[in-house]
Amino acid sequence: MTQIPSKQQIMEWVEAHPDANSKRDIAKAFGIKGAQRIELKRLLKELEADGLLERRRRHYLDAEKLPPVTVVELLAPDGSGDLFVKPLEWRGEGPMPRILYMPRGTDPALGRGERFLARLAEVSGEDHHYQARLIRRITASTQKITGIFRAESEGGRIMPIDKGQDREWKVRADATMGAQNGELVQAEQIGPKGRMGLPVARITERLGDPSAPRSVSLIAIHQHGIPDEFPAKVIEEAETREAATMKGREDLRDLPLVTIDPSDARDHDDAVAAFVEEDGGATIWVAIADVAYYVRPGSALDREAWTRGNSSYFPDRVVPMLPEALSADLCSLHEAVDRPVIAVRMRLGPDGQKISHDFHRGMMNSRASLSYEQAQAGADGAPDNQTAPLMGDVIKPLWHAYDLLKSARERRQPLDLDLPERRIELTRDGRVKSVNFRERFDAHRLIEEFMVLANVAAAEELARRQRPLLFRVHEEPSQDKMEALREVAQASGFALAKGQVLHTSQLNRLLAQAEGTDFDELINISTLRSMTQAYYHPENFGHFGLALKSYAHFTSPIRRYSDLIVHRALISAHGWGKDGLSEGDIERMAETATHISETERRSMAAERDTTDRYLAAYLSDRVGSEMTGRISGIQRFGAFIKLDETGADGLLPIRDIGREYFHFDADAQTLVGADTGIQIGVGQRVTVRLAEAIPVTGGLTLELLELEGSAMPRGGRKGKRGMSPRRHATKARLAEVKRAAKRRRKK
């Protein structure tokens, strides 16, 4: 009779044969037949009970080992550039094993967070335990959920935190990750609908108390997947970088360069100087932090910067593209400190047109770090102790050059939007103290014009030298969007001329009509909404909004990866060193353009959501209060109101407007009362009551009290003649048909 194997022998065999480990395979390997199978079954059950083996379907696996084929998720590259993956299921009691991904040349490019079926091979003597090869990409992306966990007797639910989202998620008892009731969590979908028809999710991260003041931006960071912690290797690289020397650089330290930034700025990546020329023209210098010297292609710093794409700015924090050792120190153009730069010198004629430009890699030393308020006060004749010594050779020449650029701008006619920047001020503990609008000075516009000109010079320089780069592209708006803007203009009492070819000058005439009126902000916002979104691309399609043929981002490499690429292209084009564009940079230029365009939109959405939540928190104590505003948008489900005091946007649900049925006219962008015929449209002044403010979602719900200074007429639920809702709907459809026919006759 064959001897029954010991538990140790079974374990060793399972470990050595991961592809053939069913009970039948084990029995066959040890020659076990007949009644001895009962004893083998008992041993296997004991091993399973002891946690040494795990039974999946009909196969036995070592509980402390991974199966040969499993689903994994790709992680971000580590400090050495290696790609690791994590198994989606790990049930061992020890630490999760490290798995190195070994892509083949024919494998598709995979991004961070992507999942795929992998074949694993165990290795020894390495800093990882397995190597993974791609079998099949899993195309169905797992939905990520951020919400509030509500505990129940068995598991719980996740309540949504997105405005307009009311779907809840069921969480089983074994998938709560120990989350507490009311805690903010991040989860992922794990299956189809469960009991009560709810989709099922598994909690993957606990984010803490959502009501804590500084959780507001944290919600948006996690909700939009913005990386907010630097890997240790990236921090180490940044902190061990040595300051640049004069080797291979021009000495620009005698130039009267200064930085002009917000008073609370922590980093300074651009400096400016100007000289008045004898012919009335000017020479402008724009010096930009030489980030490319510190962030080399293929380094851990470079990979993390590429992943982030840009810095993200919130009222209570900044999520930077680069670690603080670089962004706030080595790359920041602090006052009276030598700093490496890439600078452009631009010669302007008396008419403000750029006559020539040339680029330099040098070392500068800032004369002063000025705030916008300081610089403006100096230009207005009220210098302080810091700006008084700078008036002759810094402030006055800068404003002379700005006057020239203004005249050139007026001829060029870029889109002249004037949108106030909202500023949310917080207390020390992170609560909203006040909501104000930042005052814009000529100092702001001066820096903007200098930066635009420097960006144009960079694009023209690289295009002339036929070097690869990333253009900043802004295409003209579609006819549909222009027609929608025309509707808003007409509803506000203005005109937007029609033409075969759209020019920014036409839009500027509309903006000029609205300037100083009650509709000023509305027309500016509506014009902005009609624009296409700018993006990055290796090909040049022009910049409609700025009315420029060539444009690239060069002036902010601390906070935008696009600018770092342009810096590297300039370094390669001028032969300034080995830290220019790499072959990898060039090969994935199109991929980089798409990626950083997406990260920019991600940051914008997160910043907007955070502002909405802070505003809702600020207004939550004023529920029931009356407020004034203007209708900024009409949809089938209601109207959007922009409140005067804070600039916050609230929703006026159609169900709560008056006491009659309202018909949505998409062409006219109005809501029309079925009983009274009253029209509610974009641009109208309203008085509303704040009905609800939900800080966790940022949602504001309003009730309409007055329209254009008059109380809402009292229609009846059944109408004048006792009509039913069905008859009202029929009447509304007939009215729509009549209006459509009337519009066709007019055309």
C-alpha cells in the first residue's frame, strides 16, 4: 500500500506544481488510490483550516503564495524606473509580495492603474518575489467611487458626494475595510447589482472625517485621482540635487531682474526686466527658472512630474508638480540669490511689435521679490521702502514696455475677457472666513503680456529651428456655440454680428457693449463658455483666443510639464548641454500632449469642485436667507443662478418655479409658463431664497421669489380651466410646434 504523504510533502509539491494542484493531481502524484483518498482529503482540509493552503474552486494553493495566473494592477514607476504591479487578491498573513512587470516589445503601453491578467513566475535572490508577463489587458475599467460610508447591520452603503448624483452603493460586510459610520471613503465597483438593486462596491481607502475643514480639498484630490504624495525616491532625488554653477552659463546677474507675484506666493519661476531704447522702443528680458537642469529625462523626478502633469491649487493647499526642495528652493528665483535660468531677450519697436528675440542659458540674481500691489503702487507714484530704489531702472522701464505691448495688443485684438478671480480666505483651522474677488491691477496685465510674448518667442524659435515641441493650441468655437452665445447676447439686449469667418474682434465688440452694465459678468462668462478648451499638441493649429499663429508654454516649468518639454527643446536646439530632449521625450511627444491636457482638465475640475464645496460651507449658515443674482443658464430641469455676493452658482429646480408647468424651449433658452406664458431666460435678474446648501457635494438649491423685480404670478396646478397635467403637457407640445413653425417662417 502506498504511504500517505506528510503535510510538509503536500505543501512542497503544491509549491513546485502551481499549474496542476487539484486533489486529483495530488493523488496521482503520490499514487494514492481507493480508500486512501479519504485520508488525503482529510489532510487537505486540515491544511486549509490551518491557513497553509487555500482552496479556489477545485484547486489548492499555498495561502502565502500567488497563483500562476492572476489579475494585477499596474503601479507608478519606482525610483529606478521599474514597473511593479499589485495583485488584486492577496489573502496571506505576511506582507504582500512584490511583483515586477516585464513588458515585451509587442505588449501595448499600459498606464498607471490599468489592470491585466498576468502570468507570474516566482524568483529568488531579487528585491521582488515574482515577475509578471502580460496575458490579456482587461479593458473594462473599474469604476472608482468617493463617498460617505453609512454603516448597516451587514456592511453598509456609500452615499455619493457628487452634485446631481443620487446612486448609492452597497458594501458587503467583508469589504468595508473597517470604515466607520460617516467616514469619507474611496471604493471600487466589484460586481453587478446586489440586493435592493444597488451596485456593489469594495472600500479601498479610508479618508477620514468629511466634515473636517481641511477635508474639502482632500475630497477633490481623491475623487479626481490627483497624486498628492511623492514617492521616497523622488523626494530623495530632489533633496540631493546640488545647486547649479556658472559652468556653461552666461552671467546675467547684473540685469535688473525682479519677480512680481501674488503676495502669498511660495515659488517664483519668472523674472522680468526692461530697458528704454533711444527710438522709443524697448528691450524686454524674461528669465525663467532652469528646471530642466534639475529634472533630467528618465529620472524619478521626471517620471513623477510627467504623471502629475501640473500643479493643482486649492484654497488650503497646493499639490505641486515638483517636490518642495525644488519648487520652493532650488528652482525658485528668490531675492538676492543666484539662480540658473533660461532667458529670452526681446526687442520691441516704438509700435510695440517684436522685432527680434534671442535665448540665453545663464545665471541671474533677483533685485527684489515684489507683490503685484507693491509694483502697482510704485508705478502709481507711491513706492514703499523696497520699490523706491527701483523706480528709475526697474519700475518705470517695465511700465514703458507695457505701454508699448498694450498698443500692439489693441491692434492684434485678442479675446478681451475680464473675469474677476474669486478668492476664498480661510481661518487658521481651515474654515471659510470670507469670499472676495481679487482686484486686478495693470501689474497683473504687465506680467501676462510679458509672459505671452516670451511664449510666442519660444514657439517661433523652435519652429524656425524645426525642433519638436508642444504647442498650446486653441481652436475657434463651433457655429453651434456661437449661435448659443448670440442667443444670450440678444436676451441681454446686445448684438453679436454674424460672419463667415469669426474673429476675436467681433467678440470684443460684444464684450465692450456689455462693459459697465448689469450684464457685464454674464456676457464675459457666456463668451468664455462658448470657447473650445485649449490643449497641447505637437502640431501647430494656432491660438484663437490670443489671436496668435504660434504659441507654446515656456514660462512656468515649476508647475507645468509642457514648459519643461519646451525648455528641453531649447537646450537641444542651442546645444547647451546633455539635459535637453531625450529620444524618449520625442517618441512620446503625442502621448505627453494628450496626457498633460487630461491632467490639466483633471486639476481644473478638482479646483472647481473644491471652490463649490467651500462656497456651500460658507453659505450653509444662511439657509433661508434671501439673495439676489442673475440667471446664467437654462436647462430642461431648471435654471442656474449666479449669486451676486459670492459668485456661487445655485440650481433653481423647475419643479419649484411658481405654481404652474414650465416648458423648456431649447432654441430660445427659456422656460415658458404653461398657464401665464411668463418666460424665464438667461440674463434676467432674480431674488431667490437659499433652500439648501450641502458642503459635502457643493450643491446649492434655490427658490425663486422675484423675477426682474416682480413677484412670480400664481398659476394653478390645474390651470385656469382645471386642466390636468396631461392636458398641460399637450398644450405645451402644441405651443412648441407653433413656435418652431414661426421660427421657420422668419428664416
